[in-house]
Amino acid sequence: MPADEVLGVMAEAGVDRAVIAPPWWEQDANEIALAAAAAHPQKFGVMGIYDPSDPRAASGIESWLGQPHILGIRLIFVGPSIRWLEEGSIDGFWAAAERLRIPLMIYPPRACHLVHRVAQRYPELTLIIDHLGLQQRKTGPEAFECFADALALSRHPNVYAKVSSLPAYVSERYPFPGLTEPIRRAYDAFGPQRLMWGSDYTKLPCTYRECLDHFRIALDFLSADDRSWILGRTAAQALRWPS
């Protein structure tokens, strides 16, 4: 989406700034996202795509956070890349990310159980589970098959959960009543200071405002302070992105 269009949607919904998580399948995704952030530095930060298995990338991690507008790295664990979570596969990468204090957004929809080793071995490494670890391209019970594995990661204080793209995992319309119970479970497990809202806007089956109002208005068990954390403060703190 053009940056100006995204900014218009954000303004209409009352969102001040946003983190761009580029799609992993686009070769020039980082460049597009960084160009948008460069044009609107007060509005966008970027979680860049990175291939930890590429030997050519090893030296780049040392200067990763030195790139303008980069807040961290996003990794996808589907198909062959699940092996990256196996012991020894990319341990040098995890160690470097911890040492350099690079926050990681990771999406392991069928491999949350493998994240325990990483979280425990690298306790100073910030790990953010995208989309509550729900199954991609699934709705209803199928999407939540491994949800308990994601919740179990809450025992590691360095693991956060991103309550993002959630309307895509149910067939209901706003206010998505089928999501209330799993979100409450995530809230009880992680607490508001380790939950961060996200939209995954280009995949949403609803409007951006509805996705936001789901947390801003519809979930009545959230306090004003809870919403403050989930809708911004958690991300700002975890990604070290001061306003």
C-alpha cells in the first residue's frame, strides 16, 4: 500500500504512528518500508526482514540497529525455516541479537513449542510472538490448534505476544465475539505490559478502525491503563522506540 494511503487510514482511526512489518516473500520489502519511514520519520518504524541462515548476512547484524528507522528484525518460521529453531542451527544469530539488544518479532504458527529453548537460553533477548502464534490461513478452531503452546511461552519474562491480525482468524464480524475468550486467556497469561496490538492491515477482513476499536472499545474487561499498554506503550518499551 502507498504510504500516504496508510497514513490516511491511521489518521482516520486516531493512530499517531505505526511499526511496519514487511512481508517476508517480497525481495524489496525492506527497501519499500524504509523508504516510507524515511519520508515520514515521525510516523513509521520498521522491523526488517533478515535471513539468519545466509552467511553473507552475518556481518550485517552488527550494524543492524544503526540503520535509520530500523527497530528490530522479523522472522517467519514456516516450512524449512522451522529448522532455525532447532538447537545449534542459528545459535550464533540468537546470541548476537541478544548481545546487540535487537528485538525480534517471530511468527512460529506450528512451532511455538520450539521457542522455549531460545527464550530460556537467551534471557535478555526480546522475543515477540506475532498473531498469538495462530495458524495461518485458518479460521475457528483450526486456527487455534496450537494456541496453548503460545500461551505457555508466557512463563519466560522476555517473551511478548502480539495480538495482531486476530479478526482474520474468525468468520465473525465486529465485535468478533469468538475472540473474547482467547484474548482474555492471553491477557491473563502475559498481562497488558507484554501484549501489543497490531493490525496486519492488508490482510484484515474488516476495517482498520474496527480492528482497533475491538481493543479500544469492545473488550470491556480491559481497563484504561490496560489499553494504554496494549495499544502503544508495550510496543514503545519493547522496541525501545521513544515518542
